[in-house]
Amino acid sequence: MRLFPAILLFPMLLLLCGSADPGTVSVSVLKWKGGAAAAYTIIHDDLCNPSASGIHRYADTIAYNRGIRFGAGAIVGSCVRKGEPMWMIMERMVRHGHEILSHSWSHGAAVDLGRGGADWDVDRDVVMTKKVIEENVPGASVLYMIFPYDAYNDDRLEELKHHGYLGSRSGRRMYNDRGVVVDFNNYDPFRSNLFDAFVSKEEQEQLLAGRDSSPVSIYDNINDDIEIQHIDAAIGAGGWSIQELHAVDDEQPWGWGRMGVDRYRTLLDYVSDNVERGLLWVEPPTTVLRYIMTREHIDGPHLVDGNALTFALPGGVDARYATEISVEIRTGRDVSSVTGKQGDKTITARKTGSRTFVMDINPVFGNVVLTFS
Ligand SMILES: [Zn+2]
């Protein structure tokens, strides 16, 4: 009888200690989380404003049902007027993974647009909008600014940095900010976030008819499909497409850039199809810009002694940008699994090819010791 435990213990020990020789190992950071070809973000502007109806009634649920998280830019003074019911709605959106962004207090222009001066107060539009949302919406963290009318200048961007924001939807120059983010060598989370805005073909023809308007979209809207073109452009370039949307509604006839409910479902089906095919990584804006910042600035991963991954984030980079990045581990020989130990945490890599694995690692939690078996 005494032999029994020993007999059982022996193969268990073998299993625990059994590591395989992986041959020559190499590691690299993947451009986008999970190895997707491109990144994509939806931002609904004007949350709490009646003209942007349906964001919480339709968009929230349609996106949540497909596992898609978006950003929503709140006009915070309007949210305050709606009061408690709106905070509860926004709390549900945050629970669904959506990110609440600041879209100023009352949609004033941050720089003079020639309509009687700027309507911007840093304490109100930058500091108070962040504070009021964070105090009233459990779980919300406001780190990203959507400038009303896409109007900003360098001083406005510096104020955001000073007051704890991590990014904004702004290109290098006001009104020259449409496109796909493809230049990551000099990526600036306040100056590189190009985007495109949605309007239907019908609305665009009405909007632009007889009116000197800044270009709404960089795409030709001849086939009424600019939102699809913006996704395809990201995949084609391996870049990041940010899609500006507003209302999602059929009943309300008004609202700049309103998208019908069925059209929104079609868009999100297209998005989730591309996610399943490994072509798109879809997250709210701050999640994506954190990935870019970590990926672009990290020193490492370096493979030491064949099994330890070491990292360093340069001191000049705000640690709040640090996030989980996908590291590809290529082995020289076939192994069945790769696991990592980071402090007390065990991380299991996903096998993505005969000799390739992907492990998601947040480098701020320290070095990772790999085991191959
Ligand atoms: Zn707006």
C-alpha cells in the first residue's frame, strides 16, 4: 500500500519539472494586440445632447452584443442637466467597457473660429468636465478630449497634458486632421490621432450644397459607404482608423451625422467579422494609444539566458501609458506550450503557429520567466 503514493507522485513530478528544449528562441512585440493587422476605434460625439440621440439606447447594446467597446464624448453640462438617470446610463456604458471622453462643458470652440471669439475655459472645459464625470459615473476615468468643431491649437493641447489627460482626437493641424494613423515613429497622443467623420451621402450632399464647409471625410462618398472604406483603409495600411459617429437612430430626423440603426448593425457586423478574421483590433481610444505608446517606447523585450524576458520603459514616458502588449515568442523546435511567470502571476501564451506563441504582458509588472513544455 505504501508504494501507491510514490507511484502516483513520480509522473506528477515529471509533469511539473518536465520542460522541453525550445531550441533558439526569439521574441518581438506585435504591432497590434493579439497580432491583428490593424486597429479601429469608434467615437460617438455629443453624448447627452438631444441631437446625438440613440447612443445609449441603440449603440451601447448593439456594440456590447458583439463584444465591441467604443468611446463616447460627453457634453458634460448637458449630462449634468439630465442628472441622475444619465449618470446611471453612463455607468452601464462603462460597465460594458465603453470609455467616456470629455467633449467640453457646453460644446464651445476652444479657439476663435471667427464667430465672436473662443468659448473655452480650462477650469470648466478641461478640469471640471473630467472631475464631474469621474465623481458621478463609477468606474469612469476621463483621459481623452474631443474638441468641439475639431478646433484646437498647441496651447489647448498643452493644457490637456498639464491636467492629466493622456490624449485627444487631434491631428497636427486643425482641419487637416482626417485620415488613418500610420506614422508611429513620431507618434504623439495629442497630435497624431487622425480620424474620419461619418455622414450619409444624402446628408453630405445637403451639408456641402452651397456651403463652404471643411471636408467631412477623406473618402469619396459616391457609394454611401465611407464608414466601410475607413475600416478597409486601416487594414490596408496596418494603421489605426478612428471613426467619428454621432446619433444612432431612425426616429429622430435631426442630428449631424446621424446613422440609421440597421446601418449601424451592418457596420458593427463588418467590424466583428474583421475581428474574428484577425484583421482588426477594436478598442476605445485611450486603450489603443496606450498600446502604441508602450510598443513604441519600450526597451525590450530582451531574452536573457534563453528564458527570461526583460523590459524597461524610459523614465521620460508617463507610466500611465504602460499597458499589456502582445509579445510573439518563436521557438527553434516544436514545443506544446509556453508559460510565463511574472512575480506571482502565471501567464499562458496562445499557440498561433507551429513554432509561434503570443503572450500578453504588461511590462511595468517586471520581468517574465518563461517555461517551455
Ligand atoms: Zn460635437
